[in-house]
Amino acid sequence: MKRTLLKLLFMTATVLLISCGPQKTEWSVLSPSGNLKFTVKQTETQSLVYNVSMLKNGAEKLVIANSPLGLQRGDASFNENLKFTGMEPAGNIDESFTLPTGKRKIVTYKASEMSLTFENETGQKIQVIARASDDGVAFRYRFPETDNNPFSIENELTGFAVAGEGKTWIQPYDKVTTYSPGYERYFENGIPIGTKAPGEEGWCFPALFETANGWLLITEAALDSTWFGAHLQPEAPGGLYTIRMPEKEEARNTCTQVPHSVLPWSSPWRVIQVAENLAGIVESDLVVSLNPASKIQDESWIQPGRASWSWWSDWPSPKNYHSLVKFVDMAAEMGWEYSLVDANWDLMTGGNVEQLTKYAAAKNVGILMWYNSGGPHNEVTERPRDIMSDPVKRKEEFQKLASWGVKGVKVDFFQSDKPAIIKQYFDILKDAADNKIMVNFHGCTMPRGWNRTWPNLVSMEAVRGAESYAFDEKYPEMAKWHNTILPFTRNVVGSMDYTPVAFSNQRYPHITTLGHELALSVVFESGIQHFASDCESYLSLPDAPKNFLKTVPAAWDETILLAGYPGKDCVIARKSGDIWYLGGINGTGEKQAWEIDLSRLPQKEWAATLITDGATEKEFNVSEISLTKGEKLKVEVLPYGGFVATLK
């Protein structure tokens, strides 16, 4: 009894000391394994900052230094004089879901979450919700109160202070033109952190950073139609990158960049992937995991695959039925699932799309159709246009396409991250899903994980891809190393419709070898892989590379980075069924000799077919080899060369 009384007195005294002590000004959440820590702090001015640390063997290394948090709403500010009012108990998130496209079929997401609530001087509430998983951290803002009056966001003050010196691979945001912004600039190749952007428009997400303490990739996720798609300000003093809203001139000034919504209202997730090595960045599914669950109950009709594509090698072909038939026939012979009919197909002579769809279906090839997204928000004349921007016409069009048996659409020329344009993306995805039609966006924003919610989103462009061989005389020289940056940056955050494997030449011939081009079918991930070359280039291939392109899939069970460094080289392994497909590219002017460690692959003995560069850049070399436990795969390639391998 005496011991119990003393215990009660001690507990009471402890509670009194806590309640009478100073206000808490620091809160942290740890990742499930304890390797990452996200901390929010309140400063002397009662503004908020956060930082991110890596923890290992008792040591704590800062990867994001104290960085600003805060929003300026149209009616109130939430950036200083904030009073802490409560913290919801940290919760655990443990989810598993399947995806028809992406790095792996089954995605597992585990994280710890905390939610902090603050009030401004007038008593209005804002929450900072933070999650820490083993591959990164994410945070978002939420206004938890209920109010049916519309509110606006005038400015977001969020920053990312990359700790320490190092390098960044980051893409300049586009100037506003008839065809941009579209996330189609070259990534800067390992420039010093903090470098000012070349234009006042700033920098893009995603951005990759290498510091002494680790690798970071900064981006955003779960953007919805109530917010803007963010990019970064041009100035980054001391490595502090801050949020920038869309440019006012985007979408031909037909809508505002300022978002509006009733309350409650949540922002997109601000995402910082963190890893000790590049494999942890490339293999992460953090972006897609942060999105809401699928809205499509039956996903069985969403079928990834390969597609022939006539436009790259024959621009007038979408207007000629007989030209398109050749590409359908080629897709059938190669065993590819689809053939894409590009812009201006509504001017077709010699036949029509409905006839082409029936012809293709008889050969077990599905047809994909191109559309202009405009509408008043763009002035691009390619057609058909003024359908995808009109809700009534769009629904009718999807119903018609479904009745014809069309499998998917490619919708182009959005050129803006303003909220109204973001809403159009979601409207298209929903209307397409209602008619069991897949979607590929071009001239578009970069991925933010929408394919979890709308799995019929099979790919997005947002990349300077192979079509640039037709428009940019600098592209052949740049593509040699540009291709080796994309797997570590753009392709990390979502499927990428680069339109690879260009064996033939466009206006500006490629410098990369045929082995390099073949390898892009594995190195680059896209839910529908549109192969760029003409029919003859594929049908006249030697047996080994031809058979490889007949069998290489576009959907993967697993993805593993085996080697590489952005701007230099990349070797990726992707699994489908019981076969591992390897692709490697060399971005340097020197021959490359890899000794590839296969220990991360589950099997220990392999029968491998290796296709690599031949004696010249226009030849292949094929070999059959066996690998025993612990043996490395030795591969030699030419300058700007590449290889593929299948391991069974």
C-alpha cells in the first residue's frame, strides 16, 4: 500500500512538471527500421522548419538541413506566430497493392506517420502531416476545418535545404511557348548544388542530389485537381530550393495558377527519397505509394505491352490507311500487342480508323489513338482537337472508341501545371476508365503516382525522348549521356514514354550503337513501350535481337539496379515470370567493361543469352553462357554502346 501511494505521488508530480514545463517545440517521426528521422521544429518567431536525418550505427547524418514550412492562404498566413495545439499519436501504415505497370507488380509500403496541428493568430488551423518510410520521407499540409466557402493559396513557402556540398542532376523548367512547358529539357549533368537555374522559370521536379551523406531525390506525389503542380525557384542559395507555382502565362492565360478549394483541404505530398546508394533511389516506389487506392474495381482489361508507331519514321502516315496497315502487320509479326495511330488520323484516306481497328483485331493487335488535349488552353493545330477538353464530347468519343474496340488513347499538348489543367487529366482518366480505355499523356506534366489511383494511366512523356532526333540537331550528341541520367531521375517517379529502340535514323542520325538502342527496351520502363523505328529496321534484324524484341515485356514483377552512375552508365535487371532481363548502356566515349555482380538476384546459377555490340556500332555480337554461383557477368561494349541479356 505504501509503495503504491509513493508511486501515485511520483506520477502526479511528473505530470505537474510536464504541464508546467516549457512548451514543446520539436517533434520527430522515425521510419519503421529507424534509418530515417523527420523532425519539425518551432523557431523563436513561432514559424516552422523541418529537417531530415539518416541514422546508422548510432550516428546521425543530416541530409536536409532546417528548411522552411508554411503557406499563405488568401485570407490568412500560416508561416509565423503559430501556436502548437496538438499531436495525433504516431501511427503505422502497412499496405500492399498490385500495379499493372511500373517497377514491380506487387508494391509494399510501410511508414510511420505523425500529424501536428497549429493555429495562427486568428485561431485558424493548419496541420503538418509527416511520414517516414525506409526509402524516404514525405509531408503535406492540411486545413482540417470545415468551410464551404472557397479559399485560395497565394504562396507556398516550403523549401528543401540540401545539407552539404555535392552534385545535382536537375532539369530547367521550360519557358512558355506554343509547345511548352512539357518537362522536355536536358537534365544538367552533375552541377554543383545551389547553382542558379538558366532561366527565371526555375527548376523541375524530380531533382537528384549526391552529397557526402547520401543520395536524395526530391519530388511531389498525390497532386489532385485542387492544387497546382509545383516546380522550384531559380535561386537556391546555400542549397535551399523553394517551391514555385506554375508560370502565369501557361495555358494561354485561360485559367489561374492560384488553387481554390473549400475546407477541409490537403496539399500534395512533398517527397524526399533518401538512400545510401543509387539502388535505393531507383528501386523505390514511394511516389506511387503515397497516392490514394485504385478507383477501378476490375483492372483485368488494363494490359501493358509493346506498340509499333508509324509517325516517327513516316510523318504523313496517320493520314494514310495503307501506311498504317504496314505497321499493324509488323506488330503482328513481332508479337507486339498494339499499334499507335498518331496525329491527324481524322484526315485519313484509303480507309478509316474503324476499318483499321477491325483489321488489327483480326491479327490480335490493339489500336491506340492520338488526340489533342485542347481546347482553348493550347493553339496547336494537330487534330482531332476540341474533344478532350469538352466533357460531353469527350464522354461520347470514349463510348465510340470502346464500341470500335480501340484499346487506348494518347492525349497530347497540355503544357501547363495549373489546377484547371490538372483537373482535365483526372477527367480524362475517369472517362477513359468508364469505357475500359488506357491512357498515355504527352506534352504533359511529370508523373506524381496517379497510376495507383487510375491504373489505366499506362505511361506519360515528360521527357526529351527519341522524337528529338527529328527536331533537335544537338540531340544525337546529348542523348549519349542524357539516356544514362533518365533511369536515376525521370523514370524513378513513373513510366516514361521515351519511344526507344531507334535503329533507323531520323533527320539527325543517332550516335549511340545498336546495342545501346536495344538496351533501352529494358533500361527505360513504360507501361506501353512504343518502338520508334520503321518496319524494315525491325523485320530485317538478325535472329537474336529480333527474337529479343519479340519477347521482351513491358510489365515487370521486379526491378533491381545492378550498376551505374548518372551521366556515365546504367545496368538494370527486370524480372518477368522466371526470366530476368538485363539492359546496360554506356554514356561515355570509352569502351566499357562491366563485371556485373548478380548476387542480388535470387537464383544462383544461370543460363544466359547475351547480345552486345559487335565490331562496329551497327553490328551485334551474340553469345550463350553459363554462370555459376558467385560468378560475375562480364560484358564489354563500345563507346556509347550497350547490351541486353536474358537470364534463366
